[in-house]
Amino acid sequence: MGAALHHASAKEVAKEVSKEVSKEVVVLTTDPIDSHGQPVPMQKLTRFFEFIERDQGIKILHVRNSWPRALIAAENGEGVLYGVSKTRERERLFHFSLPVQSKYIYLVTRSDATFKFHSVTDLKGKTIGIPRGISFGDDFDALKDNLFTVEQDNNVPISRVYKLLFRRMDAAVFSSLSKNPRELVTRLQKIRDAHDGDMPPMNNVQLSVLPKPLLIDTMHFAVRSDKDDGIINKLNAAILKARRMGLLDELR
């Protein structure tokens, strides 16, 4: 707390400690919603943020928004962004934390329209559906709308599922915290089942996950470099402790 407090009264010390503990940090995240437009609970992430608060003596103000808006807010220096991946362009603006978790980014197709995929160049001439405002690596970003076409969509997965089923796109990008493609197939089928009455029956059409991931990405906290007042160091300390305790596995 510094030499200036060595001769302070107990009351002054307590006041200073209280001030430090109550430091508020705005953390910006995406705002997942269900097919009815209702916010999806984020209990696992909330528990992780509560651990960081206890461990680092800070107060997190969790602000949920659409991903493009959350990213713009972070670019404007309005808070710490959570769940962001690194790109060369972003590293020029942000300080990044240690990785919190990995995501497996897969291409999903109709089962009757699969194709061989080994690298981004295999997407030549195809239309790929992606959530609006999301980066899928420098190579993908450099070639989109040149080698292949992207159709940007909202973050609700059922929209991309519909467009796949009706051949509006050749493949769609979905992320998974599991490296097992079957778990993603199961999740997408549950989404289809929940909307079975919203579209003509297409039970004979199945979805397939191409086995090679488009990208294995790492998710980070990030703050604009000129706004980093030591928060990234605090977050790194909490991430390391959470990893040792196995808490990061609970985010999966």
C-alpha cells in the first residue's frame, strides 16, 4: 500500500484497503440469446468472475452486449473484453491476458454436400457462413471475400443451420469447447429439434462436421494498451491460480 500509510491511523488504513478492494472493473462480453431473443444465463462465467473478484480484490461489472458492440466498446477503451482471440491487427491495439480456454472452430456442412478440407485454400469458390464481427484467424480474414465468400449472420446458431439445410451456403462456422466433433453434431441436432415446428420437415437431411478444425483458437481478456493500469497482470495471476485449481475446466 506504500510508505505514505506507515504512520496512518487504523481508520485511514481501513479506508484505503476498502477503496482498493472495491475497485470496479468493467468486463465486456458477448450477450448470448436463445431463439426467442431471451438472454442465456452465463452461470459458469459468473462463477469464474466471482473467483477473480475474491482473488484479486476487485469488483467486476459484467456488461453483456452483441459481440460487435462489445468489441467496439473495448476499442474505445470502455472496459476489458473477455473471450477475444488474438490477431495481428488486435495486438497493435490491445494488451492480452494469458489464454483462459481453447475453442475448436469447425466447418459444418450438409451430410450430402461434404468436401475435403485441409487448409483455408480448400474453401475456394465456396460460401461460408460466419457470425457477424468474429475473426477466425489471420489467414481466414485475409482470404475471405477474395478466395471465398462469407455470409455474415447473427450469433444465433439456428440461423446458420437453416441456411445450410436450404443450401444458402456451402458450410457454416461453429465453435466448440470440445475437440470431439460428435459433441458439436449433438448440440446442433438439439437446436434443430427445438425448432422442429418452425420449418418444413427435413429429417432426411443431416449435418456433418468436417473432421479437421478450421482453427484451434485461444480466448483471452484484452484491454486497450493505453488503458492497462495493471489489470492484465491481476487477471494473469487469477488465471494461473484458477488453472492450478482446475477451475478453468469448469468453463467447458
